[in-house]
Amino acid sequence: MDDQKPAILAIVAKNIIETRKELGLTQEQLAHKAGVDRSYMGYIENAKHNVSIGMLERIAVALETSVSTLTSKESKD
């Protein structure tokens, strides 16, 4: 496999970052709410780590949103 990130990882990362910032949360605060290490959250937000469905659900709950919102290609603009 080449070094290109799967497009879905970039979409999820973008949506997590946008939603986190809309809620005024730091990466560390989101990680704490989701019950994960801050560095792991950083990898997810930088699209450098595959995220499981279960972890995506935990992040969605922490962000008070849905998994479908986090995986949507639709822009929030």
C-alpha cells in the first residue's frame, strides 16, 4: 500500500477537528471525554491512524454528535 491516506480518514479527521473547535474543546479535553490518550487523538485528527467503529462512536458521543456526521463528506459551511 502506498503512503496516501484513505480519503475517509481525512474526512473523519476534518470533521472531528471542526466539531471539537465548535464546542470550544481542546484536543486534550476531547481525548479525556472519549477516554483515550491525547496522543492517540492527535493521530486520529492527523489522519495517521485507522479508527475503529467503536472508537468513532466514543468520539461522537464525546462531541455530542453522530458517527454519520463524523463520516459525512458534506461540508458544515
